[in-house]
Amino acid sequence: MKQYDILVLGAGPGGYVAAIKAAQMGAKTAVVEAGELGGVCLNVGCIPTKTLLKSAKVYESIMNAEKYGIDIKDKNSVAINLDAMVKRKNQAVRRLTSGVKMLLEKNGVDIYKGFGEVVDKNTIKVNDEILNTKNLIIATGSSPMIPDIEGIKESFEQGYAVTSTEVLDPKELPEHLIVVGAGTISIEFATLYNALGSKVTILQRSPRILSGIDKDLSEAMAKVLTKKGVKIIYGVKHKKFEGNKIIVEVNGEEKTFEGDKILVSLGRTPNLKGLEKLNLETDRKGIITDERLRTNIEGVYAIGDINGKHLLAHVASAEGIIAVENIMGKDSKMSYDRIPSCIYSFPEIATVGMTEDEAREKGYDIIVGTFPLSANGKALAEGDRDGFVKIVANKEYGEILGVHMMASTATDMIAEGVMTMELEGTLEDIARGIHPHPTLSETVMEAAHLALGSPIHTLK
């Protein structure tokens, strides 16, 4: 029987990072993975979607080339090569997953391919092999949630209804894609297929899309999508699926929407299979953990989607490191109030910290600075003027409570907000920091100036 200090169940961005960190800190470590190394993120999540979105962005730019002074005589000759796009996506995935394998091996982590069944907290069965461990880190992730709606199972079996996994490998472009749900995944795929020329309809239960982010950003993105031709139906109650049709109720009236594909994106559910013998304390989101990632069982930790706190790859990685540090004798805690969140739409959306509404609800006396991209030189030069940067700060000290932005490179720029908050920085700190010109990052500085009451490149 193999003996380990730390065994990690699952090799996604939480699991493989935890395993590498554990090995680097001197623990004899193994990782068990039933699927492909890299988990959802590398194989059917973050990386493949961003690779396809880049292809879509290139196509969109070509089709709008005249905006940049470039004439294309026959746009009908510009064709989308889906096979080549998917091949490029698969190459990016293979390169990264093989890199993860190399990193694990070079750090001395033993890799077991197979489904890990927990016998008890110190014993894991993989295929016919029994592994023993002093500590267990559960990083088994999540799967798309399929709601209990009449006919949905048959629609999946017929190939009309799909999840975010199947829609990554299109054999042909759908003329009409119906998107059920309006969260991050939904908006990214709506952006992707709209840019590639598909008609896209979003069916949303609540009165707005992206209901978890700042309201101003949500409304701005809805306007952008609508301007690009995406149809958004609000207040939808799903009644039943009939093959390629979905019957819903909107404002008391029954309506039928028909598409070539119906993307069902209504959340994810934790992968708890194989953990039954542990008697872990769970709720509807997953395994309950504290800020040190400890479960109710000593020596058992849970990181990433399985604990349901934030279904984000970078959170899983951070939690993996925190869990390992605690196992190895450090006293480390997660700071869940400074988690960046990104949406890779056109333009991108990125946020960190409290929204304006959340800050007010929590009783903060706040000031807000909002600077539009339309007043930024680089944004005008690049023709991407949709969006803004909004900073929410504590009025008394100017401490940054939240940063929210929509811009073509928002997912990169948000790091400034994250680091400023991590260092408990203020509006004054951001405003005094010299930002390179011309860049979109100047909009962060300008928003700080505006919040301080002395805007430079806009009026109060």
C-alpha cells in the first residue's frame, strides 16, 4: 500500500496547484484524476472558451474592417473554418494539460489516473490500488446542472439541448442558438456565437442579465448585446422542452422559441460521487468549509467548486495553496472579499470587491467615481469605446471597497484593483500612481481622480 502525506482528489486548477505546492513544501504527494489533467478549466472551461472567443474576435474585426480604414471588396469570401477553430482550441488545451503533467512529475507528485473512491478519510481506492494518506484534499469540482423540466432529458438525447461542454465542439454553426440562463457562461457563449453570425436569443428568469454583478455593468452589457442583435427575453418561466423547441411563460403568456441548439446554462452542481463514506457536512452548494478550507472531518479539506464558495479557477488555486499551508503547519486564511471575477464578453467585464449597492447595504458612507472609455485616448484609437471604470470607496479614508469595469482588456486591468485592495490602498494611491499613456489603465486613475472630486479628463 502506497503511503502519502497529502493525497489530492481531482487535478483541476485547485487540485494540481495544491499538489505542486504540497510537494514543494516537502510532503509526499499524490493526485488522483478520473478525467483529464487540468479539469474543467483547461479542458472544457476557461481555456477552450477563450481560445474560441479569440477566433470570433478576429472574425468580427475582419467583418468590421472598414471601421479601421480597410476595405474588403467581397465579405462573402471571408469564411469561418469551424474545424480549424476547434483544432486550434484543442491544440491550446493539449499544450496546457501536457504542461500540467510535466509540472506535477518534475515536482515529484505521483499521478493516478482513475476514479478515486474514498474508503475512509485515510484510504482511497483507485482502480484496484489502495492508497493511504495522512491528509486528504478534495478537489473534485462541479458539473453542469440540468434542471428538472419536462422534456429536457429527451431534448439532450436528441442532441438539441447542450451544456457548455458540448457547445465547445460545434460541427456546424447554429443558425439560431437559444441560451437558457444569463450568467457568465451564458453571456460568453452568446458573445461567441453572435460574433460568428448566429442569431442568439437569451431566455432569462430575472429582470436583468448577470444579476450577480454591479447593476450599471449589467445594464451596460445588456445594451451592448442588444445593439449587436442579441435578443434578451426577461421574466421567463421554463415550462417544457420539445426537441429543438422550448416552451416558456413570459408575463403570463405562453411562448415557444425554436433553435438549432438550446444551450442550458443554469448553474453547476458539486461532484460528490465517491465521497459518500466520509459523512461530510454539506449544503446545496457543496462541502461546507471554513476560511482555512477545513471540513467537518479532521485532516480532510475541500477546495474549488466542490465547496461552492466561488466557482472560479483562480479561487480554486488560491484555496489549494491555503489548504496545503494549513496542513503543513502554517495558519493561512482565504480572503473572500477580494475575489476578482471576469466575463470574457466583447467588451470584457471584470469586478472585485463590493458593488455600490452592496456597500450601501452594509452601511458604508461611500463615494463613487465612474470614468467612461469614450473619454480615453487608447479606447478611441482602438475603436473600443463601449464601457467604463467604476470605483467604490469608503468616503472617510478613501479606501477602495470595489472596482468594476467594462473594457476590451478589463480582465487584465482588474489586477490593479485587486492589488490596491489587498494593500488596503486608497483613491489617493491610485490617483497618484503614474499610469502609462496612452493605455486603457488610465481610466482607473481617472475614475479615482473623479471620486476625489477633481477629474482631469472629464467634467464633474
